[in-house]
Amino acid sequence: MDFGDDIKSAVDTLRKGGVILYPTDTIWGLGCDATLDSAVEKIFSIKNRDSAKSLIVLVSSINMLERYVSAIPEAALSILEVSDSPVTIIYPRGRNLAGGVCSADGSVGIRLCNDEFCNELITRFRKPIVSTSANPGGMNPPGNFDEIDQSIIRSADYVVRHRQDDRGVCSPSPIIKIDMDGVFRIIRK
């Protein structure tokens, strides 16, 4: 599928340190360059979110994942191999990411994207992208574009057109925290 100008405009916005509003492989999200402090700060400001709360990052491949975590636990690779739906994994130690992306203990939540639009966006951008739900802090995440608060739409530097007409209701991904020794804990079902 050709996403044409939508991908180009989104990538241009990301490269300029801007914030995009885009459909992820789960719900609509606010995104930015996950390696740029000023862009991440904009996300926290738009959402009025406590900066002590870490953010989820999307990557397009295992190779990209390896550049942003210190190590990948075997259990995480096993989950990624068998999962047929999006799953966010919290890895023990992130690296090469902006402040505010990793939690206070250094861990980072990353989802290996399996969505054609998101993969093309990330591949063309060549860096991981923040993915946080497109809602003000403390509010429920939107199930589709029509449920996004107008203040969030106005705050984005670019609003992706792809899937705005999709009325299906989506939900956030499960989150699993995995230690290097393979011990895991389900954070969100």
C-alpha cells in the first residue's frame, strides 16, 4: 500500500523535532523522535503528563530494537516469535534514548510494530518513535480518531490522515516486564 504524502509529512515533522498524531498498531497515539529530549518534553506537555511516567517506543525490527536496549532476554524473543498481536515488552535497560523515555530504574517499554503504516513510517525515519495514547493524562485512551480530544489534535504538529475514517474500536497492547533471567510480570492485560 502506498501511504504517499502522509508518510513524507510525518517523517518531515519528526525530523524537525515535532509531534505527530498517528494510528499505531493498536490505538491512536502521539509520537515523536524517541531520541530527542525536546520532542519528548513536548509530548509530556501536550498530555499534561507526569514526566516520571515513562513512555512506550515503537521499533520496526529486531535490529533496531538491539540498538536501543542493552540486552534482549531470551524470553522476550520467544514472546515476539509467537505473538500474533501487538505486545509491549519492558526491557531491563534502555540506551540511546531521550530522557523521559526510560523509567527511573532504566527499563524501557518497546513494541516491535507489526503494522504496515507504522513500519513504513519508522523505517523511513530510521529511528524509534514514541507511542503514547492520544489523550490528556488521566483520561481514557481513544478507541478511534473520533474519540480524540480536540486539544490533542490541535497540539500535534502533524495529524496523519491514514485511518481517520476507521470506526473500529481499538485498545492498548498488553505490557509484559521481563528480567534478564526470564522472570516476567504482566503489567497490563
